[in-house]
Amino acid sequence: MSEVNMTNLLNDLRVAASKASSGGGEGIAQPGVQSVDFGSVFKNALDAVNASQQTSDKLKDAFELGEPGIDLPQVMVATQKASVAFQGMLEVRKQLLKAYQDVMSMQV
């Protein structure tokens, strides 16, 4: 079962934020610092949320069909994991939209 690893996602976002705040431009090579692309981190998080939802749907379908080895608590836990991951992604999206609107409303 694929789980959203929020700790790794948060660490990647913190690295990207610290790099941006320290003025670490893309053209500057810093020894020992791995480059983090926000787009790829965000895409990986979206893929993980999608995988979690698909796993939850498959477990629900299997439980409804009465397949052996699938019990209700397992289905409910997978459903809640998918729900929490989706809600977290919605919050990230909301914050990104707010930041975009703030930037776009700035006068040059």
C-alpha cells in the first residue's frame, strides 16, 4: 500500500524554502546541497495522494465483493488515510493560491 510520506514532503519543502530565502539561485552551485525542484516535489505529493485514493477505492471494491482477507477496519483505515492526504493537499493548494493572489495584487 502506498502511503503519503508527509515527513519527507515537509523536509523537501523546508529545504526549498531555506534555499529560496538564503538567495541560493539556480545558477549557483553549492557543494553538498542537493537541488530541489518544487514542481517535482508537488507532483510526487499529488501522485502519492492519488495512489492512496486508488488503494482505498480498490479495498472498498474488494470488501464489497466479499473477497477473503479484506476486513472492514482495513478498509476504514485506508479510507481515512486517503481522506487526510486529500485534505492536506487541499490546504497546500489553498495556501499556494493565496500566495499567488498576494503576489499578483502587488504593485510594481
